[in-house]
Amino acid sequence: MAELSKSKQQMREETERLVKEAIERKAVSVKQGNTRIEAICGKCGAPNRVSASPGQVRVEYRCKECGHAQRTM
Ligand SMILES: [Zn+2]
């Protein structure tokens, strides 16, 4: 019984470790690659997913719904 609860504890720790590692990997990949900005079109209000270089805030894009060219804010 004591062994069983110990192995459960170990499994939980293992799971937590894997989740933590996955989150760290994801954070690194976001830092290295382009970031995604959720931009709302100023003309028609459609959500647009815009890819931006790290540190880039105002990105030029064209709305996928109405074709209006603009920048993210
Ligand atoms: Zn639009």
C-alpha cells in the first residue's frame, strides 16, 4: 500500500516535470521564432492572425476578410 502511493506520487512528479519541460520548450520556441498577434481589422472588425518578428509591435498586414491594408496596434 505504501509502495503503491509512492509510485503514484512518483508518477505525478514525472507528469509535472514533463509538463514543465513542455512549457519551457514552448516559451523558448516563441522567443526564437515569430510571434503571433491577434489583430482586429479596423474596417470590418474581423480577427486576423498576424505573424510578427520578435520585438516588432506594429506590423503591416492586409485583412483576410475585406483586404484592408493596415497595421497592428
Ligand atoms: Zn477587414
